[in-house]
Amino acid sequence: MNTLLPTSIAGSLPKPAWLAQPETLWSPWKLQGAELVEGKQDALRLALQNQRQSGIDIISDGEQSRQHFVTTFIEQLNGVDFKKRKTVKIRNRYEASVPMVVDEVTRPSSVFVEDAKFLRKLTKQPIKWALPGPMTMVDTLFDDHYKNRGALAWEFAKLLNQEAKELEAAGVDIIQFDEPAFNVFFDEVNDWGIAALERAAEGLKCETAVHICYGYGIKANTDWKKTLGSEWRQYEDVFPKLQSSTIDIVSLECQNSRVPMDLIELIRGKKVMVGAIDVATNTIETPEEVADTLRKVLQFVDADKLYPSTNCGMTPLSRTVAEGKMQVLSAGAAIVRGELG
Ligand SMILES: [Zn+2]
């Protein structure tokens, strides 16, 4: 990146009302067949334009072509039966009916590569593409085949690596793996989670990122956060091993969060995508609030490695709020960029 403090969003953007029910997770598509394909492409165009007009430097797809950041990838794999379901607790937090792994998992064809090619043609700006991380995928399923979370994660990592290599070939500049599960299962993260993540990123020449957050601003997450006490030290358990991993960028939550900022020191040397926008509130930050967060983070991250971002995805927000938040992210980054000269 040539720009100092390049801005990006962590993940999703709200979808247009003609494509899917707004402000809703797992919202069903309102279009079908060829109309759905075209509708998703139009939504991608809008997501690009919104980010561009808001001054975002690294463009994402805003997850306009997927219903959910984990499920949409899994749906395209063989070995997972979506008709056989079981209720499990996701991230030890909320119960959900999830599909079952019934056989060896394979990836018969690419999942997002056509979407990435489409976005690549529309812009010369750097593109970031998000994939679910192996551990978070495992945590969103009931495994009746491998019967070992680490073994299943390793198989998913191989499939993610195939997808990531095709995304790289399509011109994606940063591939991000979303691993909210890293904030929950610390022993497993250190035992096999980071190894599986590195396997997913193996051999990539583009930049790689891991996004670890406290989730969307939905009730199950805000209730969970209330149980975490006054200081959220979850990152402390996984950062040391991440610091020595092959992953280039760590995307984390900061704004309005109880994460003690000095924990970022534990990943000194990595590029850090800092969440300077709270996605769990409709209140739009002021540029000065964003700048203030970035200034504080600069104590622990070298300026050339600081990437201002959002805490998490913005699917549950209104389009107006999401746009407002992107604009202040850019404005806040511009203030600090000016100070750095
Ligand atoms: Zn997130």
C-alpha cells in the first residue's frame, strides 16, 4: 500500500432492499435465477461506489453476494448435508440449527472467484476478500464424519487454500480469514487453530489477514459481551502465537471496546487493521473520535502498519448509518494522516 493509513471495512455492508431484507442476518434473497445473479452484481457495483465515495482505500465486496459469511462458503462444498441438521451452541454463545458433516469434505468448484473477477474489473483500487476461517467453519457445523475438530479444520484449510489461490489469481490483493472463534477457544487456537489458518494461507503471494472480533451488534453478542467483565483480554491468549505466524495482517476490534489497547503490543511487527468504528450502535462516530482511537493505537503499531477499519461487518445496520460510518472512518484517518505529515 502506498497510502499511509489505508482505510477498509472489516466485512459486510447492508444489502439493498430489493436484493434481501435489510438489517437482517441470513436474510433470504428476494430474486431468483438470472435476476439474482444480476442483482448481486448490481449490489456489488453499489457497494464499490459507496466505499469509493466514502473515501475507503481498500475495497471489499461488502459480502453482497453471500447470505452469511460462513454458511455461503460451506453450501458449495461436498460432504456437508444441509438437510440433516442438529442444534449446537455456536461459539459457546447461542444455539443454532446447523448442517451436518456426513462425508469427506471437498470443493467441487470455486465459490467466490467469479464475484472477485467482476469486482476486479470495476476498480483499480486494492481489493480485500474475506473467507471464513477453518476454526469458525468447524464451529458452525455438527461433525458426524471426522469427529475431531482439528482434523476437520485441517481439511477445510486445504479447501480454503484452493479458493484463496484462485482469488489471488483473480487479482485480489488481500485475503482475509474471519476467525471470531479465535476469541473463544484459546487452547484450540494454540493447539491447531493457527496452524490450520496458516495452512489456508499457504503459498499465497498476496497479503493475508485474520479478522478476530467480538461479533456483529446482535443481541446474542451484546449479551455475551456483558459477561466478559470490565477488561476484555481474550486477544492476550492468541496474539503471541499469531505474532510469530505467517499471517501478515491482524484485524481487531477497538472502538468502544473494552479491549486494553496495550495488548496490541503483543503483535508488534504485524500490520494491524484497527476497528475504529463501532458496528454495534447506530450512533455515528465523529471524525475526531476515530482519530483519537487511531492516535492511541499508534503507541503500539508503527504508522506504516496501521490500517484503519471497522470493528466488524455492518450487515445489521441501515445503509445510511453504514455510509455515515465509512465517511467518518475516512475523515478520522485523514486527520491523523495530516498529523503524521
Ligand atoms: Zn467480525
